[in-house]
Amino acid sequence: MKISELFAEVPFRVSRGDVHEIEHLEVSTVEFDSRNVKPGALFVCIKGFESDGHDYTQKAIEAGALALCVEHELADIEAPQLIVQDTRHALALTAQRFYGDPSARMDVVGITGTNGKTTTTYLLDSIMRHAGKKTGVIGTVATCIGDEQIQASRTTPESAELQKLLAEMADSHVEHVSMEVSSHAIDLSRIDGVTFGAVAFTNLTQDHLDYHRSMENYLAAKKRLFTDFKVKARVIDINTDVGLRLASELSADYDILTVGCAEEASIRAKKIEPQPHGTYFTLDTPTGEAYVTLPLPGAYNVDNALVAAGCAYGLGIDVETIAEALSEAPQVPGRLERIIAGQPFEVVVDYAHTPDSLEKALKAMRAATQGNVIVVFGCGGDRDPGKRPIMGKVAGTFADIAIATSDNPRGEDVIAILLQVEDGLRASGGKFNTEVDRRHAIERACLLAKPGDCVLIAGKGHEDYQVFAHHTVHFDDREVARESLKKLGYYPDGEQ
């Protein structure tokens, strides 16, 4: 594709060459990682958190890049340079055009919010499959094209990767894509150029303040998903004050489909009946009602189901199909995932890694547990330190026994992180102890558990690794939990 076509919507000026000659150059691929550059590539220099693509231009040229897209002129580089205001935005729009605007050929649904994105995408995918659609999923746990699963590297891929992935889905005749959209993805232009069938907001609680600096900035990033993109349907959960505020602010300019438990919600849950391993409710929509036996515990999973239902409804799926699919919803990896080995107590692994999500998970387990709730949890390093004492206070308040341990310490000292967590644990007045080694913490929790108790292992969910300063090791809470139960003499059926 010619450069003039790629940059049709991106203003630029040229350095190191004749503008008319450069506009007619044929580009073989659009890349932002110099390691992936091949002959004929356009290399777009984006600034990352740890490195700057402008520093790798010589390497890209040596690999065969025929032109560079930069934010400032590089005096010591002789290759043609297209200078733009924002290379991240340019990367997104040039990739969109290079791959043939794939999102316009499918219904892509973008789901944003602090918590619930993964579960909601899985529930929406289940609904669309039940409706006979070929589907795709892009998110934290995995990327799926139909039944093919691809390991995910981040919640929302970089824009060029995303456009390539969407093109693969469109070429595979995918009709519907459920995609998690992080605040980073919105703020860093990863989803620029995407056309959405629907967008949805789940909730907003403290997280990522190391990046956004304030909750207002965090919300403003989320809000842009509803204002800055081509969208057919906008769905907002109004079960929280933030959701109510967002719906109110947007309703003056857009049609908003609200979901929740309140009567004013367009789509709501009525007659909610919590069960030990799920929730029953009546799904009420503008065109009728249907009964749902959601096989996921916790009131917050009703919220997730409502957001998924709202997105499906906004795209024309009937209420009966939605209810049937929600009643057959799959287990979401690492989201209140039960570990069953014949033990007389529950062991559940969950991704809860924010104060709000931890509180909700603990409340869900409390409602389903006759005995004590024991929680194993930690806080990641090099991330928002302000939430650490809050997490500690939540664990100490809502669990009978809290065991603070390591999560992904990254470049920070584990002991220093735990000391901050302990401030909150002490303030709660609850019973707690600290175990630096996460494996030992899980083993201790299982050892302490008595019949009728519940062990909640929180923070990592589906992740199968633990990140330290200079290395990453394999670590899966689910595997470690099963190994801990084996040491106590409990085995899954058929295994000894």
C-alpha cells in the first residue's frame, strides 16, 4: 500500500526526501518494534514506558525499513522521515488502513471499567455464540478466534497488533468480537481507528493511579471510549455512583442504554436469589422478561451479566437467547474458580487485585460459606502504592483470617510492600499473619482450613507466572492450591 494511502487521515511533513516520491513508496508492513522490521516496512517510532522507538531507527533501516514515522526530525538519519504530531495516533490509523479497516466488517464491543471486564467479555461471547455468531475475544486471559485460543500479552494489544488481529478475525469470518479496553489503551491510542458496535462501562474503583495520578483523570480516560469513537450502542452500569454520573453526563449528547438493579435502568435484574454457587434473577428488558440461573456466585457477577446482556440487547439479540446463554455461562479462568479435590472446604482462586474487587470477592465467599473465610492476597510492585494499606484493611475486615504474601513484586522489595499492606491489616483489627513466600502462604491457608471453611486465593487468578526484579518464574495459584491439597491427602477424582 502506498504511503499516501496510509497517511490519508494523518497530517505529516517530510524530511529527507521529495514529498511526491515518498508518497508513492509501497509499504510492505507497518511496524513499531524494530525487531519485527522487514524490507519495505514503515517503521513508526513510539515512545514507551521504558524505551523510545526513535532510538532504534538505525536498526530498523538496516533491517530494511524504507521510511520512518517520527515526532521530530532525526538529523543523523538519512532515510525518508514522515514527521507527525503523535506517532501513537499515526500508528493506529496507518495500521487501520493497511489492514483494510477490519473493525468495520464486524460488530466489535469494547468493555471498559476497573473490574469485571474479563468476566463480561466471556459472558457476552457466550451470548453471541448462543445466538449463532462466530465470535472472537480479546482480553486479559486470552485472545480467541472462534475456538482457537492465543495467549494474551496485555489487556488491549498495541494498535498495530490489534488491527492485524482484527483483520485475522474478519478474514476468518468472525462476526462479533468482545474486547476488553483498558484505560491505558484509550489514553495511549491503542484503539484509535476502531469502529465499535457497542461500548460498555462496568465500574470505576481505585487502580492505576501510578499512571493516571487521580481518579478524575482515570474516569476521563474511560469516558473517551463513549465520546471519541464511532459507536452504535452505549451501555453503562448505573449500580454505582460513578456509573450514574457517567450516564447523566453522556445522556445529553448520546442515547444511553443503562443496566442495573434500580427501576430506572433500561435493563435490570429483579427478584435476585443468591445461591451457593450462582445467582438466580429475572432479566427485565424493554421488550420482555426472562428467568436467568447464572452459574456464577456473587452480586457483582449479576452486574457483569447485566452489562453483557445490555451489549447483546443493543446489538439486536432477543431476551430469551440472552437469558438462555447466561444460564449456561462458562467458568471464567481465574475468576472465582473453584479448586475441587475432595476436600471438606472450599478453595477458590480469583483475580481480585484492587480494594473493590477484593471486597466483592470476600463478600461473595462470605455469603456462600458457613465457616471461616481465609484469604491469601498481596499487592504488586511498581504499581499504585496507595492501594496497599486499603487492600490490607479490606482483607482484615471481611476475612476471618488474612494471610498477606507476595504478588508480582517486580522491582520492589517484597518486605517493603508487605509493611505497607500490614498498616491496613492492623487498622482493621482483624486476625492476620504474613508469609513472604506465596507457595507457603497458600499451603498455610489450606492447612488452617476446617470443614465448612473457604480459602480465597486472590490477586493473580489466571496468571501462571510471578515477576521479580530480574526474572520471571512459573507460578499458578491453581496448580499450587492443588499441590497443597495433595499434601493434605486430597486428590481430584480418579487421581492418587
